[in-house]
Amino acid sequence: MGTALVFDEEMTRYKLLWFDPACVIETPERLTVSHEALVRTGLAARCVPTPVREASDDDILLVHSKEYLEAVKKTPYMTLDDLKEFTLNYGDVYFHPNIYHCAKLAVGAALQLVDAVMTGKVRNGMALVRPPGHHSMRSAASGFCVFNNVAIAAKYAQQKYAVQRVLIVDWDIHHGQGVQYAFEDDPSVLYFSWHRYEHQEFWPKLRDSDYDCVGKDKGAGFTINVPWNKIGMQNSDYLAVFCHVLLPVAYEFCPDLVLVCAGFDSAIGDPEGEMCATPDIFAHLTHLLMNLAGGKLCAVLEGGYNLTSLSQSVCLTVQSLLGDPPPRPTDLQGPCQSALESIQCVRSAHRKYWSCLQHAVQRPPSDVSTKLEAHGEARVSKADLVWPQPARHLPPALCTAAVIPEDLLCPLGCFRIPREQRDVAVSTWSSLAALVGRLQRNEIRNGLALVSDVSMAMAHVFGHTPKQRVLAVCVGDTEALPGLPEDGKTLTVHFSKEALDKPRCKYYIPVCLKKGLMQAACSLLLPLSYQYDPDLVLLTRVPGSHMDQSEWQQLVGLLQGLAGGHVLVLIQEGEKALVGPTASSLSGSPASSPGPLSAPGAEDIEALERLKYRLTTDWKLLQTSGEC
Ligand code: X5A
Ligand code: ZN
């Protein structure tokens, strides 16, 4: 389906012309190094090159006032002194004779990306732009931003393509107040932002950026702010917010299009963010969003001021967009106390708006979150600012292998493991063994087998993976799971609609739910899986499941973020109809959307919260509240 890359060198042709310490970090090199890194790694060549265009006045007026546009239009003709004076009207931004031209291209780049995605030319894409956009407001420039690229893109998509619901994920380390203000009373655009806040001490120092600002009027609940009150946040903190806040709400919202304010000042080494999440995390964040909205995702560059971590993060984002498996996650110890406080506050503030959060722990609004300190130092030491160079990764040439009967057509994008023996039963086992071997040698990425007895097939796979950590995810009402090794070499999560055994040990987790499966996948399965960090994911499906085809496809998609993408799916014969949809997700096609009706019921969410709570002592990534 393809990934668009929108870029034009023209956007490097403006810079700060006078002394202003607040603006020195916003340089043309930000764009050149990012683009050069994409070229050097071969990623750019794998994308669909997509030209920029100049946004029209009408495009810009979707978000900005006529007066502001007319004022900016005059800047190309101003003298240096005029430009300096004009700049003084706004905060932390600079003007240059060529910035108006570049700002029109930056908006146009975002719109070209939306066009490419919405017309089906590509599945997703990224626009590398300057100036950034998310701080600019209806009548004001701010924080290096002139026009609000992403806010305009959202309105444009709604107007031109009748897109109903747009999800905007702002992972830049600053609060995109411009985006928030553009949609604060609009329930058709869900705006999510995390940002360095430090109890309103950090720029732009707005009361509007706190967790209790949730939107206005009809838009109440459709603004989600996650303030970071400490610096030094790590991969675990970011993942925890995705698992426990963003993803459950995103699945409930059911967007038709996902836009990302892709700022990388939230990565380690950035002088603005001072956070400690590694560039690898962006491969995961991207992957986790890639199956929403039928895969329609547009990432638009915002901030990012450490040229090394910026360019690495851009590469990892594009790598995921292209469908490469994310690298194995590193150092997931669980979120810090300060992050947990923020998570708890956000979930509590939103519990009345989202079914998936209705059983979040209630926090009295007066309980201002100042008491608890993050573990360790509040300062980030120099030693913590070193991170490993992302692995040079080569995706396996072959993607999906299938062990299926000869009378079944091999699904598109798969290749069949040939049968070596005439005896059907023996042949399936030997083919399955061959498949597991090829997965272990990284000759294939993932695989799928249709088997007569899932339980025996699982035992067979365990037999061939004695040294590996296997995450077994079982879906359906199996009575007999094989005798599971309880040595920590497998973690089993079993989804069933019937009541199951009580958890026998830390490594066997039964989940009994009627509905709300996506919520369980996001806030239970993902944290467990990430923390377990398996070498192989074994996903099994037997009849008698309540998980519909789109939920199943989402699960197949999400789990490919683990184990370097090594997922083996075992389907029991009665569920033959799932072979095609499974193969499609394994070979990288976007999963279908579960639809807004899959919202969970109160009972399910309560059961889920209870289960999570019980497991938190063993699995820190499941935590959603601080120690009170
Ligand atoms: C897009 C962006 C940051 C502005 C910081 C001003 N702007 N102190 O990251
Ligand atoms: Zn920023």
C-alpha cells in the first residue's frame, strides 16, 4: 500500500537572523539531517516521493483569521528591523523574509500527505516540514510555528473527504495549545497531547495544558492532556500512557483518520524536553497507531532539537510506517511515580466521558499532584544521556509463511511451507517444526498454521523452542491447554467468554470478558507483553470465541510490535474463515476497525480493572495509579 514521504529542500531556506537564545535551536539543519538520515538508511528510497505544494489562502483560513494571514503576508517585504518588531507581537518565534513561503509549503506538505492517504495512493506517510505548526493559533504565531499545519490538515480532511472523526496524537514534548484551541469545542476531533509541564513552570506555562482541561461544551472529553511534572521520563512512561489512556480511548473513539504531531523533542538528548525515552520508542508508538482508522496515518514533523536523536527518531518512525517490525523494546521497568500520578489524574478526569475509563480510580479534583516525587534524581545526569545507536536492521526478505492444507488457496502475500510426507498428520507437524525453525533463524518474519488440534500444536511448538521466551495468547474456549511450562519461559494469556481457572501462577493469566476485548488488549495484554519481552509470540484461536474478525485482526497487528515481529498464529480447523484475514494482517495490511459499537460494558471494565490490580505486584507496566 505504500508510505508517502513529503519533503522539499526549500523549507530549509530560512533561519534566525538575530540574537535570540529562545530560538537558536530551531535551525535548517533539523530538516537536512533528518532527510539525509532517511536517504542514508535506504528508507527514503522505499517511500513514495510526494511533492509539496503551497497552501492556498482558503486552506490557511480553515484555522487562521484573515487579519493574521494578511499580516504574515507582508513579512517577505519587511526590513530586518520590521521583522524584529513584528516578531515581538508573539512568543518564542522568529520571522524571516522566506518564512511565509516555507510556512505555506509546510501546510501544503501536510495537505499533500492527507490527499495521498485519503485517495488511497498510499496507506500512510510522513511530512518533513519547517516551520512546525502545533503552537500557532487563530491569530498568532508561537513557539517557532506560523501556521498550524496539522490543525489545518484535520479540517481539510473533514471538508474535502467527508472524514468524520479525526484523532490527533501530539507526542511532541510541548503542549500544542494551538491545536487544542482549534478543536476544544469540537467532538469530531480528539486531541491527545503529552507535554513537559512541571506544574505549569514549563513553556508555554498555561493552565489550559493540565489534565483537567478536557474540552468545552460538546467537545468535553475530546481533549486529553497528559502533563509530565518531572523531566527524565522513559520508555515505560510513554508506553504506559499509550496503553492506559490513549489506545483504549482511541479504539472507543474509532477515528477515520489519524494525524500525528510528530515532534521528537520528547526523545533523549533533546535540550528542550530533557526526557530519557530512546528513539526506538517512536517505532512502537507509530506501530501502535498504525491499525487505527484502517491504517490511515499522517505524521507531520513538529519539534526535535538534538540532531542525533531527531534523525534517529524520524528514521524509526518511517521504518514502522513502512511495515518493518519495531526493534525489541528496551528498559521497561515500569512507569515512575510522577508518571503514574499523571496517568491516574487523566484517567480520573476523563472517566465520565469514556466507557473504557469509567472504573478508573476516582481522584478528588482538589488533590493537586505535587506531593509525590519521581524516583531518583529530578535532574537528568550526563550519564543518562547516552543511548545505543539504533540497530541497523534488515527486514527478512520473506514475510509470512503458511502451513495450510493443499485444497486451501495460499493467501496473498504468503508462501506455503511445502509438505514433506504423505501422512497428513505427520506432515503438519513436520511443516510446523520447519516453520518454527525458520522463524528462529529469522528467515521469515511470521507464520500461520491451520491445525486440527491447537493444544497439541502448542505443545509441539514449545517442544521446539526450549530456550525461548514464548508469549502464548489463546483466544477461545479451550478446555485443554497443554501442560504449560511454569518456569517463566512462557507467559500465557487466555481470553475466553466462559469463566476460566484461577490464575495458577504469575505466568498464566486467564481473562474472562463478554465484550471490551480491545480495551483488554490495550491495557492488559500490551503492558504484560511489553514487560515480558518475548522471543516469539504464539497466538492461538479455537472455536467458541467472542472476538470478531476485526478485533482479531487488531490483535494480530498489535502483537507484531513484540518479539521483532515474530508472531506464529495457530488456527484450529473450525475457524478456517480466519485464515485469510489473519494472513492479511500478518503480511502487513491494515486491520479493519472494530467500530464504535465494540465499546465495553461496565461489568467487563470492572472485571478488567480488578484483574489488572491483582497483577500489578508482578507486572509494573499494569499500574495506573501512584502510591497514595
Ligand atoms: C514546535 C516546538 C517549541 C517552542 C519552544 C519555545 N516548539 N521555548 O517544539
Ligand atoms: Zn516541541
